[in-house]
Amino acid sequence: MPKAVRDDEFGSIDVLRVEEVERPVPSDGQVLVRVKAAGINFSEAVIRTGALAELFPSSFIVPYPRRLTV
């Protein structure tokens, strides 16, 4: 079963959770991509903390709850 890193709110790394999720099934015209590694850049990390919430509300980047399946 794949795992996903989830965060449902702004905050430090303490708000991140690793959970098992159902494997997605692609629809017609879609593909399923296996990701071996993923990362974020510094500005994304600052935005995730909520430090820039007035400039970048969570809906501007990726709506919460946010999911990255790995």
C-alpha cells in the first residue's frame, strides 16, 4: 500500500503525518507515476509554516488538506 505525507493545516514539521493510502487508479487518458523521491524548496517550506499566509493563503498553493502520495 502506498504512503502519503499529509498536512491539514499550516505549521512546523510536527503537523506532517505519514499514512497508508489506497493506490490511485488512473482514469482513461491518465497515468500513474511512481515517485522514488520528492522534495520541497525553501520558499515552499516557509509558506507551509503559515509565515506568509496573508500573501499565500493555503488555497493559493495547494488546498488543504494537502496530500503527497509517495
